[in-house]
Amino acid sequence: MHSSTFLFSLLAASASALPATGMLAKAIMARAPPEANVVINSITYSGAGCPDADVASQVSVDKTVAVFLYDANLVSTADPGTVKCALNLDISVVAGWKYGVGKSIDVAGYASTQVGVQAGVDVKLTTSTGSFTWATPLGTSLAPTEQDVHIHLSRPDSGPWSAPGGGLSTLETAITIDPKSSGNTGVLILDTLTSTLEYKKV
């Protein structure tokens, strides 16, 4: 989708954080347990990063992977700061079960920056039982940069999970750009977010 030339210094140093597609493949193989009676009630969106709910979503047939495609989730030095988009999943399971989001997350996008521009991506998971935040500073561009961005994240087994019976879980992305000096230009775009869904007896 986008051309790639140089890498941010910190991304180049963390090649091991690239998407672990094998983890998603294992999730697909696992399949949601039929006895959990998983029902996807709704998926809604809010925030400046997804104006007019401008996000497409798809949940796998076995209900173990959710994919979100953004149309306008971007931030630029023309209006620097932080842009957020909240993905709200309302999922029901039978009493005695709970579900988890974000055991494995892959974020993909694009960045184009001049020297000195700083950028970063945060993802926050919130459920009725707690929250967890992944902070991923992309660093400071040391050279004019055009690159595809790939970030792999994973949530600890301890959670947060949904309450028994399910409920609302929110995955919120926050993308930030700071020119640091007047005249510096840059843009950071998120294209997709892919998350596993898992289920567990209480």
C-alpha cells in the first residue's frame, strides 16, 4: 500500500516486535468453544480517528479474530497532538464463561516524517474488570523517513478479561505526532488493527 525507504531508529532496533502472524494462526485454529455460546452483539466506534464511524470490521467465523480497517485514522504536523479512536465490542457468553481481547494484537500503518519529528502509537484495552495500556514510541526520525509501520502487541494472561457472561470491551488507539521544531512536517496513519478473541471458564 505504501512505499518504504528508511526506518525510525527505534523500530529498526526492535525488528523482533514485527507481527507474529503465527500467534493469530494459532488463535484461528483454536476456535471459540461451542459451550461458551459466543454472541457478537455489536461493534461500534467513536473518536476523531474514526469520524462518522468510518471503520470497517470483520470477525472470523469461529469468533477468535477481529479485524478493523480504518479510513481516516491519522495525525499530522499540520495539526499536531494525539488522535484517538475507540473500538467498542459488546460480546455475550453464557454464565460461567468470560472472554478476552488483545492476547495478540497487530497494528499496521504508514509514517512519513522529516528529521526531528517524534511519533508514537498507544493502544488501551478497557473492560468492566480493569484496563491495560501498550505504549509504543516510534522514536525520533533521524533521517527523512517513509515507511510501513508494523507493531505486534500481546496482553498478559492475567487480563483484563470481561466480567462473567461478557459485556463491553474497548480497544482505543492513540496516535501522536510532535514536530519538535517549526517547519518540520510528518504524518502517521493507522490502516488496520487485528486482535485475537479468547474464551475461558470462570
